[in-house]
Amino acid sequence: MYNWMEVKIKYQKIDEATGKDKTVNESYLIDAVSFTEAEARAYQILEEELGCEFIIKNINPVNITDVFFNDGDIWFKCSVVYIDVDPATGKDKKTKVYNLICAENLKDAEEKLAKELSEVLIPWECKTIAETNIIDVFPYNTEEAENEGLAPISEIPAIYCIEIDRSGLPEEDMVLHHSFNKEPTREEILKIIEDEDCGYDDNYCKFEYYKVE
């Protein structure tokens, strides 16, 4: 089970046209189950890939179900709807997922997606395909982890999303992400909210939390 993080970086490189330094912004998809691991893997992988210093601007979990590696230079995000029958009601049940596929162009992405999903047993429909700004994708590699002394993926803390509804106050709602070694209790979540100084009040606010898959 992959857990994808989008890592956005920036660095300086020489513009071949002008001979001057220019700022480059790039995005990479890295398999990691915590922000700390995503950051560590980004530095480990990209320092070798780029051969220069860079700054990590942002790290965000992304909702990607499957990544299809193929020949091509462009990563496309595909919105796919699977249509199954709900056994309880007998009615159609639609489930939307997002896939990422590498291809040469939009038409190539459509053809490759159809090939990748050709053996799916239930009906499906591709709703949208859009080019992304992702440069490369790095899945978790067990051999790499062993060589670098990283913990097995099953031993790394899981990320939980905490959604704070402050509709009873003039402040805007908030979303936090935090890693836990096991399923957190309500008291542990409240402690995180207090530490983040979110202005939480039980009389006017409520929160929900769930594991980021």
C-alpha cells in the first residue's frame, strides 16, 4: 500500500539562454507515511538526482490510488469512476479514484490507462485526464531502506488528519496533520490542538480525525 506525498522544491540553475541564474520550482511524488520520512527521502533521492542544493517548499499528502509507470516524459492525473452494484440496495454504486500515469501526451495517456485497466472486472469510466507538474515518482524501496537504515514501512508512524470545525466562532476552520504510532485517543488529539494554539472551545467547536490512507 503506497502513501504518496507531493514534495515541492526550488533551486537555482544556470539559464542556458542567458547564462544567468534562474529559480526552478519542481514537484515530486514520494512514497512516505510521515512528513519527516518524506523530507528525509526527498533529500536523500534528489540530492543525487539534481546534483545541487535545493529547498523544500512544501510537503502534502495526495490522494492517489494507483501509479502506472510507462515510457513517457509527462505525468497525467486520471479521475476514474468504478461502477459496481450495491448488494444491500441492488442499485449502482459509484466509487471515484485518482490514478497517475506516465505518457508522452494526452492521447497516449488515454490509451495506456485503457490498457492498464483492461482486466478490471467491473465497469469503469475515465472522467478526466489532466497533465500535472510532477517531474518524477519515487515508490518505497525496501532495499534502499535497508541500505540507509530506515525503518520498515510498517514501523513508521501513521499520519492522521485533524479537521477542526469552528463554525460557532468567527475564525475559519482548520486542518492539521500529525503522526502517531497507534490510533490516537480523543485526549491525545485535543492535546495536539492545544499545542497548536488553535483557539479551540468545546462550546463552539468540534473536530473529526482520520488516518490518511
